[in-house]
Amino acid sequence: MKAEKKRLMTFVFYLISTAVLVAFDQWTKALAVNALKGQKDIELIPGVLSFHYLENTGAAFGIFQDQKIFLLVLTTIIILCVCYVLWRIPSDRKYIFLKILCFMVTAGGLGNLIDRVRLNYVVDFIYFSLIDFPVFNVADIYVTTSMILLFIAVLFYYKDEDFQFLKWKREK
């Protein structure tokens, strides 16, 4: 019983952390709409980094343009799967990093999901012109960074046996 209470408290902590990250993402997007929509780009570092307003009806790198329903369903499924994994992760210290990555993915997904539901597009505003990188937002940073770090962690830190908590248990 004590372990379940600790698991619940940890889960609530990560839900609150996710809400804070989503709020920050939404705040930055509101700032972008107010300062950039219909305006010229704001160059932070000329020829390298600027703020450029963009209404993205697709996903990362411009894929799935105008596929709102598909993206809503896909994002919802991914968020539910990540929450399931987060719920199942053991309380051991070695899983703290994995938990942080889970709530970052969730926050990024929710931040962009809110835009898609509310606006029918995602507000993007950060542009690296030096490499002509696609315009992105804070939620995209959460998802991309956490997925890169997860890939590295799975390759170099976690082992196959560290993920036994995800296996289905058969009833005897």
C-alpha cells in the first residue's frame, strides 16, 4: 500500500510539472502571436536566429499538413502510452531521468495538442536561419530534446532488463 501511495504522489508531481511546462509553452506562443503575427521577423542574431511567426497545420518538419484529426488521435495515443509507462516505472532512483523524459514528451505533446484543438494549427516562432531549420516552438523543443536524450539513455545507460516493468504479467 505504501508503495502505491508513493507511486501516486510521484505521478501527481510529474503531472504538475507537465502542467508547468505546458503553461510555459502556451505563454511563449501567446507572446509570439502578440509580438509577431502580421509583423516583420525579429532577428536575435542576424543571419542565425530569429523569431518568425508561422501557423503550422502539420507536424514536425511540415509532415502531415492539414491532417488535424490524424494528428489529434496520434498525439492522444502517444500521450496515453507515455502516461502508462510513467505509471509503471519503478520508484528506483535510476529511473528518475526516464520519468523526466516522459513528462517532457507529454508536455510537448499537450502543448501542441492544445493549439490544434483551439486554433486548428500550431503556433511556431523560432527560426534558425543559419541552417534553414524548420520553424518550431517550445513544445517542439521539449519533444525533440527528450527523444534525443531517451535514445542516448537507452543506448548507453539503461539495459534491456531495466524495462521489465513494461512486460505484461500473466495471471496463473
